[in-house]
Amino acid sequence: MGEVQDLEDFFSQVAVESDQRMFDRWFRIQVSSVATGGYIVVFSDVSDFKEQHKKL
């Protein structure tokens, strides 16, 4: 049950969409709750976009 609580904390910190640095990469994380319980989570690697944006 501890793992589920950790995930709940993580998802509440992420909110609906945010960029987070993990494993030396940047990820855009999008979280949606499901009516029957649980979450749908999409991780998109946006590291290249962040590098290009920094150069502009």
C-alpha cells in the first residue's frame, strides 16, 4: 500500500501537466484521473525541445 501512497503524492505534485527532470532528461508529464479509479499518465521526453529553446 505504501507504493500507491507514493504514487498519489507524486501525481498530486505533478498536477495536471508539468515538466520534471528525471534520469538526466526532461519529461512533460500529463496526468488524468479515471472515473473508475486510478490515473492515466503520459510521459513525453522534451529534452531536445528544452535545449533548442535555451539556445533561442
